[in-house]
Amino acid sequence: MDSYTLPYTFSQRAQQLTSSTIREILKVTERPEIISFAGGLPAPKGFPIDVMQAAFNRVLETKGETALQYGPTEGYAPLRAWVAEDLKRVGADVSPDEVLIVSGSQQALDMLGKLFIDPGSKVLVEAPSYLGALQSFSLFEPEYVAVPTDDGGLVPEGLTDERTAGARFIYVLPNFQNPTGLTLDLARRKALVERCAAAQVPIVEDDPYGDLRYAGEALPGLLGLGRAAGATVIRLGTFSKVLAPGLRLGYIVAPKPIIAKLVQIKQATDLHTASLTQMAVYETVKDGFLTTHMPMVRDLYKEQCGYMLEAMDEHFPTTVSWTRPEGGMFIWVTLPEHIDGSKLLARAIEQNVAFVPGAPFFAGSHPQTNTMRLSFVTVSEARIREGIAILGKLIKES
Ligand code: N5F
């Protein structure tokens, strides 16, 4: 945009900002005829609407004045305590005052950018990584350094002294990574936290999908492992994938000095996260609702993932490879080198099928363009099979 032709001037930061590819594709996928494998939109069948309606009602009836009032920036104290207690499941022992409630983990990513990144600051990311995080961090103009990955996800040996020197943090998704669907095994988790402890690089562990495991064994999170190894770990969690993303409710767990700074940043951002939402979610989860609710969601996703993998085995040519996730929402596809995911998307949309091309998930100037991310959670079995058959045909024609 030529800002000098306008009667106002945007900041350089804003001028560099680009739209999220996912959000742009979502505009197209609102058309009902589109079979969308694009957004990581949780299956609405999993939304506990009745339970949440009752919870909102109870909060308004019994604590209405508090729920409709401004609240503390740190968040609703009982919810912070619940989060701290819940983290024992991933092997972490934290106190409630190390928990800050935020308006979705996307807000946490923005706040971490504000906290850690100056123009030119080194930030370590997986290649590929969650494009929404790259979009958040990029506002603060970091210099990204990509850490190599292979079939097992991030390669800890790739954290060489040269890469880690002076890095402000490393951003990692250990479970069913967005976009690859890959999970770091225990040995890699341990090696990662040890290297980061030695190099004094804080770890930002983003784990929205950890509770969506439907195969394999649960592994301890980086928070507990990292603390034991002397690393600084900041963990991001969210209610988006276990309850509903429209709630816009998530949390950050970090050592107290980091929480204190983040509280100042959040004050400047939005004062605090919606009181009513926090209280209703606490009311929903406090007596163990998720332990009965999550198996239903996991079964649903496991089934959906199976349909997509089956259809891919049937329709995709042998020149294409893809990941087989143990949980989460995404399958990552590597096409023959001459096929560009963005061009394939343009042709797929003409045939009413959408996905997210892989390139925007790569920080820096060498994206792997022959890739795409497929989400299997929101579309019915019949439409998964139909959409994958169309994609298979388009790939063969390319
Ligand atoms: O907690 P919330 O809903 O703000 O989740 C943001 C988020 C943070 N970190 C990772 C690794 C994520 O995958 C997400 C959500 N990502 C979805 C996706 O499709 O990649 C949702 C994006 C949907 C949208 O832009 O509408």
C-alpha cells in the first residue's frame, strides 16, 4: 500500500503486517458448498451447549454482580487455581499465581511478542510452525532462526550454539504440532529442555492439542521436564479445543517475574479477560466435566482422522507423502516438488475444496511450497471422502 497517497500514515509495523492465510481462506469456506479442510475449527458436535448454558445461568443467578463487573488482570482466582491443579496431569507442579488467564492463546502469543521481541531479536521456531504465531511475533520484527525438523518433529541437535546464541526464546509445539501433526518423543523432549537450559533460552510451549490424543501414550509436557532441568518454560493453554473457541479463553503459565510483566502488558491490552466467561468456564469444569467430555471428542476426532487417512491411501498417488498423527486436528502433506500448494489450492477451490497451503507456515525466505495442511475435524465422513478424491485427482493431473 502506498501510504503517502493517503492523508494518514500507518506505523511501519502495521505497513508490514499481512493477513492470516487461514482467516482469508475461512472467508471463502463460509460458502456451504465448500468442503473445507482449512481451519482448525473444532467439530461443533463437541460443543457442550447445554452444559455451558446451565453454567452461564448459574453464574448470573448466583454471582451476577461479580460476573458483570471489571475483574483482576491476572484472572478469576478459582479458575487460576483449577488450571494449576490440572497441570499435574502433564507432570507440572505450579502455583496459581504462576497462571495468567488470557483471551485465547492467540493473545498470549501477541503478549509474548511484546515482552521479548525488539526489532532484530533472534527467535527460534520450528520449520514449519503455527502461522498465527509467526503473524503475532512478526509485528515486533524478530529475526527468525529455523530449527531443523524431521519425521519426529524438532531435532534437538539442531539447537547448536550458533543458533541459540542470544535467542530471546524458542517457540515449540510438542503435541500434534500445527501444522505437521507430529509429536516429540520423550527423548527429544528431554534433549530439548536440557539444551535450552544450558543455552539459557526460554522455551515457549504452546499446547492447544495435548488433550486430543487418541493413539499412543501421553507424554510429560515441557513445563515439568524443563523446570526439572533448570530451563525457563512458558506454557500456553486454551479452552478452545476442549470446550469451544468462541469463548476466547486461554492461559499462560510462567515464573512469577514473567507473569508480573505480562500482567502489565495485559493491562495495556485489554485490562482483563471477560469475567463472565471465566466464571462460567470454571463452573463448567470444576467438578471434572472434562474427564467425561474429552473421551467423546477424542473418539470423534480419531474416527474422522481415520476416514481421511483411508481416503488418502485410496486416492493420493505414491509420489505424495503425509503424516499419521496420534492426536490433534491436522495431517501434513508433502507433494511432489513441482507442485505448489497455493496453485493447487486455487484449482481446488474451483472444485469446492479448501485446505491451507504449507508455505505460510515457514518463517523466513525458504518456504517448502510443495506442502499443505489438512484438517479432518469439521467435515462429515462422506465429504471427507469426496474432498480427498477431488484433491487426489487434481494432484494426479498436476
Ligand atoms: O486459544 P486460541 O483459540 O486463541 O488458539 C490459537 C492457537 C494458538 N496456538 C496454536 C498452535 C493454534 O493452533 C491455535 C489455533 N489455530 C487454529 C488453526 O487453524 O491453526 C485456529 C485458527 C482459526 C482462525 O484463524 O480462525
